[in-house]
Amino acid sequence: MTIMQHRFLEFIPDHLEEGIIYISIEYCTAIHLCVCGCRNKVVTPISPADWKLTFNGKSISLYPSIGNWSFDCQSHYWIKDGKVEWSESWSKDQILNVREYDAEVKIKYYKTEPEPEIKRIEKKSRAFWGWILNVLNL
């Protein structure tokens, strides 16, 4: 069983270490290297329309599962209480269905008028995502 350590920090470092999930509460983002070993960077935005992060004082959990459908490895796993729990592989239809569902959730979430605090977070998040894309050379 793979154990994930966590590090809370403001900015994600340029160099990521295996087995560590880096969490920026300020920018509502977590990032880690894919646990299959392919070394792809897995970015999980934290928001009501994306992933939820829980911290119990000792370990973190992310919900829902992490499905790396865009990577060659197509790994699929959960991070629960700092442990990686592997999930089953999904078919192309299952992947398409969950992508459509995720898009609908985002449309519903962002159609509502955000509160002032949410607007501040979204502005910082956009700046941070620009930085992430630059780090990932995309």
C-alpha cells in the first residue's frame, strides 16, 4: 500500500517528490506525481465543483477518486487518510460519462453569482493556474 505524505504550502515547488501531495490552501490546489510511477504531474483543483480535501490533523483525503484518463497510464485511485487505494480501470464510455457529468457540475456551479470571497479566490486561482501551466510547460 502506498502512503502519501502531505505538505501545506503557499506555492507549489518546481520539483515534486514522489509520495508527497503538495497543497496550497491559498490557491485551492493540490498537486502530486502520479502514483503509478509515470511521473506525470496530477493537478487537483479544490472547489465545490472539483475535488474536496479533508485534513483530520494527521492525514489528508481527496474526494472523488483521481482518474488520470489523459495520461498513457490511465491510473485510477483514491487518496484516503494518506493512503492510496487503487480503483478499477474504466471503459471509454465510463470516462466520457464522468467527463460530461463534471462539465455539467461546473456549469451549474459557475452560473450562480459567486460571493465576494469566492471572487477573490477565483482571481488568485486564475493567476495560480497560469503559473502551474508555466511550470508544466503547457
